Amino acid sequence: MSESEEEIVVCYSCEAPMNVASLAPYSKVICPNCTKENRVKSQFGPYRVIRRHAIGGMSSVFAAKDDTLDREVALKILSEEFSKDEKRIAAFEEEARLTASFSHPNVVRVLTTGRAFGLFYIAMEFVQGGHFERHIREKVRISELELLPLAIEVAEGLKGAQSAGLIHRDIKPGNILLDSEGHAKIVDFGLALVTQGGKAKATEIWATPYYVPPEAIEGGVEDFRADIYAFGATLYHALAGQPPCDEESMATDLLRAAKQKIVPLKKVAPDLSDETCAVVDRAMAYHPDERYGSYDEMISDLKVALKTAQGELATDEHGLTKSEQRARTRLRKRRYLIFGGIGALLAGIGFTALMVDRSKEPVKKEVRVLSADESVDEGAGSPEQIANRYKMARWSMEAGHFERAEGVFSHLLKHEEVQEPTRTWAAMEAIVAALLDGRMRDAKRHAAVAQEHLESGPAGLDAGFSIGVMPVLRRMDQWEFVQADKLDLGDTGTERYMGCLIAGLKNWEQGGLDQAKPFFELISEDDSLGSDPVLAWYQLTARKYLNDYQLLKSGAMDSQPVTEKECKEAIAELERIGKLLKTRGRAIFNVASRQSDFNQLAKSFSKIRKERPQPTLSPPDKPNVMDRLSELAASYRFVDLVDLVSGLDTDPPESTREALLAISQSALVFLSEMEADLAKRAAVVDFSLKSGKTIQLIAVSGEGKLLGKLVDGTVRDLSWSDFTADQLIELHRILVKNPVSEMERLRRHESAIAFDWLAGDRQRAISAADKLSAESAGFRQRWDGLIAGLPQ
């Protein structure tokens, strides 16, 4: 079939021919003859495209069905622009050949290559779990116990590539995929080099500045240690919750300086073990000779770090063999040597700078490095390039790749050569992209920039944005919900709908689902939006949020189980709801939060009721019920408290059963989550127990027992009743210092407030609730509803 024949397809309904030459793969078109909707350019060889998966700088990835073998595959299709570039085609074919040249369980397998519609494609195994970059984005920080097994698998995959004579040259979170069972697989060997004698030199430098090794910046010779550096930088990002450097410039001297000033991991994340920090710091040594000399050595040290992280109470003496203890000692010594080497390097650089002939201008060597927004030049480009970038950003948005779209929109806003109203619309879409991805902090940052831009009165912009959007932007940095009935955004104009969307998303991400609903309904119900493709997509988005609103308001989300069986039933229902959610951020968090609460409740009900010989408490007489509640709370018997409240047939005096049950369960979760934390890592304390004994360390053993290490070194069993409420609140503050996300931090503080209100200092709890209410409108709404049902 010729290329021209290949670009003519027939309508599935009326069989009229349609020319699809100018369309992208998997485009949706309306037949000009019968007006039926068709999906075109969806058959690539034996593979039938079923959905768009991701968009990159040179190619797009689609999920496709291999109908012959009845399997799902990932189809990587080179963009039309690059499919006309023989150099890029050759590089694309080389990627396929390189990846197919070896097989490893931790490397994505290439199946075949081909051409269709004049486009080159690679078919690969489809990895179900998504990329590690998204995992970091959702959790912010990844724990050692979760990360180190994945790190070992990635190192094994890189070792396999090295054995085949390859270096990857673009290791980063986005090129590590997680399969359905949580195992790591390396993908995208598009920048790989075949090494000769173990080394190679690239003719082009394309990399991501956060992770690129120093020798690649200089355009020097690279070997496997370049991958080790990028791998170490990836681990740093995952463990610290931030990249090792934030330099995105293309200038060699700026990137070089940033690489020389990377803060050691232990200083950024002091809760991490010395062993883990030593592995990462050595992998990221500025000079290749100071990095690992083999993957075997790195894998060995990663395994020691993992074993240390899995230790229970005193890892100096427990959980490690003698050889592993020696390896750990070597790691700790090596860490200090690395720090010393960095200090000496910086000192040497400073001394050398003083000896340079200042009469000579330094030569700046420019390299091509992809910044976070995928931009490869400092300006916005020609009008055609600007239009193309905006279009690609829209595609990224619709494909669910919000962070990539956000980067492009933000980049377009920065440059004055972008004409209005495109520039201002880019500002709005950057805000929306961050909100759709559940990143409120980034949305606020973009909103501040957009507000400043609009207040400057850009030429060529009408008053629509000032009326329809500015009132919302001024409220973005406030914790209060935007009230639909008190907000005037005008009566008409597309800007009004953008203002409504931003207001609804802001309320939603702050926990105000009821306050978000009116804005989403206004957008969803306006039939006129269908004529604008961008607003039509946002209308579909609003409907997705309304769908999730109904799910989040279901009985399972508000249920209060009082037995282990009821907890498990609620968890199963929440799993079903989670699979039906169509949005990210708050919706996912709310479901995951309730699942976590119910899991902890189930464990507590099971554990405590097995240990408790007495039968379930009978409800006391009404006059005595509050005294009994106070007695149970003071002894931290929250399971008994839950039993007591759930058995009441009427509300106690000056309170409601619903509020008492909710705060009792939250207090029980408070203790359960501290147990879970202590099972992962012991806490260093200086507590005098009620018995008068002083402990220095608290942990939970593998059997689930609470243990304490006394000042004389002995270890004894403990129970929560050995501690005062003040000590448990202090322990909470120690354990919650590094939560996986801001939402998780708020949730943990909420359970601590419930515990303190019931069993500790009620005035302190109320003060903490007032402080948290000032941070979170969602918490304030929940707390106001809860406190109304509690005795004053």
C-alpha cells in the first residue's frame, strides 16, 4: 500500500472515503458524509490503538491491542515531524534494536517495530503500574522500605544493560515503570550508547538537568558510571521529596556549579539511615572515579541498607549478620569520606578560581538539556512554534499528563513574544493543570504569577479575565472556600467558566466537596460550551468531578464500623469506589484515607478484642454514661469506648452518638498509626514512664509488641497505658515530622487532636484544632461539624 492510499480511510458507518493525512494517530473525526464519529489512524500493523497513554518530546505512547495474540501492548509512535527526519528515524530504530538486543526482567521488552501512515512505531510490553515519577508526585517522599527493593531491581536492570554493552544515559523517575505487582522496569533506551571498551561519547546531549551526570554536561566520554550518577539522583529525589538540584538552565557553567553544590542527602532528610545516604551520596559523586566501580558493589550496599531499614529495635545488634554489619560500617565510613571529598573539591575550585587570569572572559559551552517544561530554547519561539506548543500542551492535558502540560503553559506565560490572549490563557491552564493533578501549592504559585500578569494590564486583552477570573485568583491563597452564591463573575464569556472551574477545583482540593459542587454543576449544565473544544473538554472534566462527588458521598465514606468484619466490608466497598474514581488529588486521597483508617481500626479491633477476656460492655445508665466515657478515654481503651457508644440507643446528654463514635475511632486510629510507624523505625525519646522508669527508645517488634529500651540497655514490653497523654502527643510530633504528603500530615494531626480531646488536654486539643482550621478549610468544616456534637 502506498503512503497516499494509507492516508485514505472509509467511514465505518457509510463507507465514504476520508483523507486523514493531516491528522494525528488515534484522532476523533466526524464523517463529512453521514456525520458519524470515527476513530482514525488507529491500526498500526497488527496493533489496534485503544487509548492514548503519554506524550513525549519526540513521540507519543498509546495502549494498543494485539488482536492476533490477544494481549495489550505499548505502542511508541514517532511524531510526524520527526518521522520525516531520517536522522531521528535511524535513532528510533536504533533504540528498538538496542532494547531488543538483550532480555532482563527489569527492562521493558521490545516486541517489534514497523511503519504505518508514514509513521515509525515500536511495540513494547505494556507495564500496568505507571511510571515512578507519578509515584513520587503522589507521595512526595518514598520510604526507604518501599524504595530500596525497587532500587535493587533497577540496579539489576542497569547491570543487564551494561552486560549487553549499553549505557542508558537518561535514567530518571519517568523512565522507571512499575508493573501491576510493584516491580521496577527500565524503559526508553532512546538515548542509549553502545560502549566500546566500556566507554562511549555522544554526538548530542539530551538529558534532564536534575539527573544528568557532570561528564555528560561537559560532552565528555561516558561509561556505566554516568547511569549510576543519574540513578543516584533519582533515588535522592524519591527519598528527599525534591530533586538534588533545581537548575534548569542550558548553560554548562551553571549546571556544573549546581552539581558541585548538591546538599548531602542526610542533611535534607535526617530521618534516613546512614547506610542509605551513603549509597546515594557515593552514586552521585561529582567525579566518576569516586562512584561505584561495579553494579555488584552497589547492589550489595543497597541490600545492606535495606536490611538495616528492616531492623526492629537496635540495628547495631539485631537483624544483621556479622558480614552485613561490617558492610554497614564500611558504608558509614565511606559516607564521611564522600563528604570530605566534596568539601575538598569545593575548596579546590575556590582556590583555582583565584588563580585564573581575570582578563580572560570565561568561555560558556552550551549544551542541549531538556528542562522540566520540555523546552529546548530560551525563548517562546515563532508564532507557529508557539501554536504547536500550545496544541501539544492541550494534548498532554487531555491525555492526563498534567505536569507536562503545566510546564509548557507556564513557559509560554513567561515570554512577552507570546501574543494575547494566548499568554493569559496559558496562565489559566497552568493553574488548572496543577489543580487537576492535585497539587494545590503549585496552583497557588501559578495563580500569583497570573494575578500579577493581569494586574499589569497586558495590551490586547479585554476585560473578560478581570471580571471572570480575577476575583477567584485573589482568593487562591486563602484557606476559606470560595462561595458560589457570593461570587460575581459576570453573566457571559468563556473567562467566566474558567473562573468557575478554578474556584471549584480550589474548593475541592481543600476538602470542600459541597462548596465545589455548585461550580461544577454550572459548567456541566451549560449546553453552549460544546461549541468550544477546550471548554467542552473542561465540561467533561466538571462532570467527572460530579461523578466522584456522588461516590465520595456514598455510605461507605461516612460509615462508622464497630467490628473487624464491618471494617473489612467497608474497605472492600472503598476499593470498588476507588476503581470508579475519574479524578486525581482529593478524591483519591479521601478514599485512601478512609481505607487507611478502617485498616487500622480492623487491626485494633482484632488485636484488642483477642487480648480482652471480658465480654463487650453493656451500655450504662444515661446519668453515668459520660462518666464511663471519660474513664475509658483516660485509660486509652478506645475499642471499649467504640463498643459503648455504638451500643447506645439514644444520644448521651449534650452530645450525639455520631460525634462521639467518630472522635473515638479517630483516637483509636491515632494509636494504631503510631504502632505502624514504630514497626518501621524506632523512635528516640527521653520519657519517664508512669512507673518511674526512663526509656530512650520505643519500637514495635515483629510480633506486634510495643517495646522500650531503658537507660541501662535492657528492653521491656510496654503498653500505651504506661505513657502519659502528654508523652504520646510528643511521640506523635516526632513520628509525623516527615509525612508522605501535606494531606497525610493534616490527617495525622486530626487524629492526634481527637486523642488529645478525649484523653489528654482538651484545651490544647481545641487550640491545635483552631490552628489547623486556619491552615485547612476542609478540616475546619469537619471539626465544626464534630465539635457541635461533643459535650462542651
